[in-house]
Amino acid sequence: MEISYYNLKIAIFSFAIILVLRCAWRILNYVWFKPKKLEKCLRQQGFKGNCYKLLYGDMKEMKKKLCLSLLISHMTRFGQE
């Protein structure tokens, strides 16, 4: 039984494609499917909150709240003096 060079290339290429797809699926599961499933479970239990957003999350809302709190603390600190 002789394995040709062409068949070996196809086998290696197929293995590489399967490996890449498996890694991509794991990353997608970790980054998107798991958090969405957790969000769904928490909502069924009655927890409320912002929806899950990929990569940046609640950074815009957190930045607004941080700026507001810094402004308020600055105003109260200098307003009392």
C-alpha cells in the first residue's frame, strides 16, 4: 500500500483545517455562547442588567458613571472649602 505525496498533503491540510475550526469554535463558545447562556439563565432567575456586549462590554456606561462621580466629588470637595 503506497501513500502518495498528494494524499499526504491532503491529510495534513484536512487535519490543520479541523484543528483551526476546533480552536475557533472553542474561542467563539468562550467569548459569545457561554456569556449569552449565562445571561439567559440569570434573566430567568429574575436578575436584571445590561445585555452582554462582545469585547467592550459596559465600558461606555462605566466611563460615564466614573466621570459623573469624579465630577460630583470634585464639586463637593471644593464647594465645602
